Amino acid sequence: MHAVIESGTSPVARSRYLRSARTGPATTSSVALTELLVRIADEIGHDIDGPASDGASHPVLVLPLDDISALALARRRAELAPRFLLPVQTEDQLLRVADKAALARTCAALGLPHPRTELPTGADEAAAMAWSLGLPVVAKWSRPWLLPGGRGLRSTSIVGSLAEVRELYDRTPEAGSRLLLQELLPAGRDLDWFFHGYVDSAGRCATGATGRKERSWPDGAGLTAVGRWTANPAVDRAARELLDALGYRGVCDLDFRFDRSTGAYHLLDFNPRPGAQFRLFADAEGLDVVRAAHLDLTGRPVPPHSPAYGRRFVVENYAALSLVTSPRPRYAGEPGSARPGRTEFAWYAADDPVPALAMGLAWLSHLLSKALGAVSRRLRSGRARHPATLPAPARTTPDQLTQR
């Protein structure tokens, strides 16, 4: 196993199961990523089991873990395919689901429930659309992989005022893609679900499974902090029908939210890659979507998935933050679903503990930095409010009062 990571200090680089870890290219160019992958293949291709019988190096399986990598690989598939094992995908196919605006159009064309979505063309129109949808609204950048780092722009945010909507729209040139506004479906217990699957070369999805999001960070609208493998025939059916309609191949991760007012599961997101919690759906034989991809792309049959309902997946750092902000569970418990040995952690593993330790130290450092920053800002704010430096309060006259 070899990894391309954002930074050499990432806890992932500490895993004993990695043969090597390399930092990704400085740019988001698909050309740069392709050149890096070819260099890696040159270095490792002959080390798998020696050269192949015809003298060529063995092909290498590549798994993108973010949207920009998935799109880059699809764009360059023709030149990568001889040396790399990749599902049959095109960039246009992936953009239909990875681009948030295109996903809304795809759902509308297929009749799949999706939150009401508007794409404004101006700040005033954005405010009017937000008012029509009903505040607060969900604001998303249609192509979040284009967002610049360090600018404070989030791929998805919940906006509570028209002024915030206008301010966010004004940052469109900076964001690099269109802003879309979406109806905020109410959060609640047992409403958030996800589907992970692998569609093989023949169009079969033997490893598809549904899970329930029990905790998230940020609370109620963010990444999965705790998930449980739970059967949901309605979500499973909706996901599989969508994959069939798209002719999709490869690994996918879909998010749904149940709308009590309509009784429908709305598709919120479609990631054309493994989701962060894909290991939730590892069965008793260890089969998950990544192993299914490896078997299929190396020409071997993918065995049937054996459901392990009740199995949990916990992301330690996010789960801790979620517990602090919202101690009450967001789900209805299931009898017998918390038996010992049915939980897998995102970071900790008894046979590979170093990544968890590195993650813990990194998060402690991050939280300490945030706390010191907050204390420093408070101290500066306190000095600014010293009575000797405050101006005298202005006198309010009756004609300055606004009737409410």
C-alpha cells in the first residue's frame, strides 16, 4: 500500500501498513497528478512480485479519496489505463454527480427527491431566493474542490440571514464556482442515512449497504462521527436505481436525509469515491468496497456481501466533539445492536496504534492553539474596553427611535 497525502506530518503516514507516503503535487492540475502517479508506478511496479512474464511492470490499483483526484483520474484515464487499474468512468459522468448544481439537475431529470435548490446570478437574487426557500438555508459551492485554502470558505454552510447570503455570493469569484442555495431539511433522530457501494465492470453492485448517521460534526449537519450498519430498503432501492440510471461504475458514497413532511428520502450528496466511513461496511470476511474494487479490477469475482447489521464505526475526534456539544443521542437504539466487538474506530487499531497516537497529539495541539487564540482575543478586547478609553454614550432622541 502506497499513499499520496497532503502533508508528511499526517497521522496516516505513521501506519505500519504503508510501504511509502508521498506528498501530493503543489497544484490541482490533472497533469501534475498523472506525472506523479507515473513516477510512483515506475518505482513500485517491479517490486510487487518482480516483473511480469512479458517484462512489463505489474499494473497498480489507484483509489482516489477526494473528488478532485477522482475527476483527474477520469480525465486522464486513457493514458493511465495501461499501467493503472481504474473503473470505466468519464469526467462528464462524474461531474453529473460531483458538481452540486449538476446533481440537482440530475435528480430533477430522474425524479429522485432532492432538496429545493436555486442558483442565483446576483447578490439581490440570492437574497430573494433565500427568502423564498425559507431561512436558514444551506449554501453550497457547486465545485468545492476549487475552493482556495486558508480563505475561510466552507464547501457547505448554513446561512441564517439575507446579509450573510449577499456577503457569501459576493465571494463567488474567489470560490471558483457557482453558489447554490438549498432548502434546509429539518434534522432529527434517525433522519440521516448513507449508502456505500461498488459497481463492478458488469454493472453489478454486490457490496452495496446502508448505514445510519448517529452523530456528526458539526452536530446535525456535518461529517459522520458515529455510524451504524442498519438495513434501510428505501435508501438501498433509491441508491441502486440511481446507479443503474447513470450507468455508474466504481466506488460511491451517497448521503440521504428523510423528510418527515413528505415521507421521502432526499439525496443530499453523491461522492464518486470511497467515503470516509467505508470501513463500516466490512463484513465478517473483511470484504468492503475497496477490496471489492481490487477483486473486480484484477479480474476476480466479487463474493456476495454478508451483512453485519449493528456494526458501528466511530471517528474518535469528531465523536468527542459531538458528545460535548450534544450529549443526547440522535437515534433510537436497537436491541442487541451494541454487542462487544462490533465497533471499528477510524484511527485506533490494536495492531497499528501509532496513527491514533499521532492524531491525538495533533488534535490536542490544535485545540490548545484555538484556546490560546481565544484567550488572547479576549484579553485584547478587554483592554480595548477600558473605561478611560471608552467614548461617552451617545444620547438617543425620540426621532432616532425606529418603531418595531
